[in-house]
Amino acid sequence: MSEKRQQVSRRQFLNYTLTGVGGFMAAGMLAPMVRFAIDPALQASSKGDFKAVEDVENITEEPTRIDWEIDQVDAWYESTVTKTAWVYKDENGDIVALSPICKHLGCMVTWAGNDDYPDQFYCPCHDGRYYKSGENVPNTPPPEGLDFYEYKIEDGTLLLGPTKPRGEA
Amino acid sequence: MQWNKQDLDQYFTAEEYIDTLLIPLIPITFTNQKEMEKSAAQQETGMIFVREMEKHFKGRIFLLPAYHYLASGDLGAEVSRLNEWAAKANERPFKHVFFFSFDPHWKKQERNLNGTLLWMPAIQTEDTQSKETQSIIKDQVNQLTGLIKTYW
Ligand code: FES
């Protein structure tokens, strides 16, 4: 709900500052400072938001791709962004939700994306590979394992939040 | 990678890996409302296509800002200009150049382009946000990315 309020205040902010050419130029000069100093709401608001993506009982031990949408707001644009995760239950029944973004240079990896490695994640760009756990396979380009999504379970539903790198896990 | 400062910073740490250049070709016309709307819609959908491709292959594809030109049945003059672009780009270690367009007139020039033309018929749609359109686009993007892979 607080998002709604922020939207309004941002719009007002734009209306005020962008009135007339002078205002426009001032906005250009001030923008970097304004963004950080005045309104924290102008920073990417997707941080920390959790979204319900799937019923936990539908999740199997086979990594499955889940897509969902979030609203992303930065200083000038508001947009709907599609997020993707590879989700499965590990042998203890715990949820694992991995980011598809290759840690080498950012292509999208897919589970079993290469017939030669049916139980690994595969990056088509430079043949990067990851084990099911998301750890990178040594001697392939990625320098580290895939990021995890933070998750919560509420009433049998899986909610996914921001990603965090392995180092901080 | 896209044409912005942040991506360029990353590009220069790994230039040799990003060997594929993608240039969207987008016609603009001023003839009448119908044609202008069509051209605007094509540019909207076209940009969704190329951005999705870039998202899949961020670490290997460099997406240039769109190349706009006046819609015309004869794109000969544009071809030589584009080939100049491709030649300049090849001063960087790009190995593949792809041009993406919905404009069928490029088909006639395909042989003369120094790069690979990714052409497909425009999808007629009122609403790029609708679930239906989204899944059509996703499907076509998958086919395109699959096609690009065969060139690597
Ligand atoms: S971007 Fe995945 S291996 Fe290079």
C-alpha cells in the first residue's frame, strides 16, 4: 500500500520540478543528489518485496522454472519486470530457489540445457555449468555459484524475495 | 550488454566473450495515420524482442540502440550505411553481426548485408501486455535465441 503513496509523491515531485524549461534543467542538475538525499522511495523499490509464486506442494525435486512479475521503480521509470527462478526441493525437502543469471557475464542458465549434462544447469553463452546445488562446475567460466533467492513459506505458498550471493548466504 | 555506461564498464572487462552484435532496424514513416501506427507498433514490439534476446544472452550479445530509417521500398542506401556500421563495429572483437527487423524490404537486401538478417513477420497486436501476446512473443524469442545459438 505504501507503494501507492510513493507513486503519487513521485508524480507530484515530477510535476513540480518539471514545470517549465528552467525546472527541467534544474531537475537534470539536481537529480543525482535528490535521488539519494531526499526520497529513499525513489530508489529501486523491489528490494525486500516478497511475491507469492507457487504452492509448495507442487514443487518437486526436479528444478523447475518459475516466472513472476514485480513492479520496479527507479528514479524515472516504473516498469513491470519479469523475474525467473529455478526452484526445487532438496533431499531434506527444503526449498532451493536459484537465480538463472549466470555468474560469468549474466546470460540465463537452464536446467538440463545441454544434453550432455542432464543434471546440471547450463549456460549457452560460454558453456558455463553448475551442479544441481547451484555450485559452479570447476574449469567452466563462472567464478562462483548461482545466487539464491530469499524465500518464505506462508500457508503452503512459496514467496520469493530478493537474491543474495553465496558468499553472504 | 546494452549501450549504457554500466554495461560498458562490464563489457571492457570481458570484451573477448561478447562476440555478437545485435542491431534492431526500425522504419519510420509519416504517410498516414494507419501506416504510422503500424510503424510505431512495430518499433514497440521490436524493442521487446531485442531486449528479451539481450536478456537471455547478456554475456555474449551486445545490443545497440535501434537504427531508424525512413520506410522505403528500396533500402539500398541504408545497406551501405549499415555495412559501414558493421565495419566500424568489427574494430572491436565482434565475430557475429545480427540485424533484427519486421520490415520485409530487408529481405530483398539480405545478400548485400554484412551480417545475418533476423527477419520475421510483424505480429499484429493492440496490446503488448496481454497474456496471449506475451506468450507468443516468448515463444518467438525462444526460436530466435535458438537460431542465434546455431551461429555460435
Ligand atoms: S555468461 Fe554464462 S558462461 Fe559466460
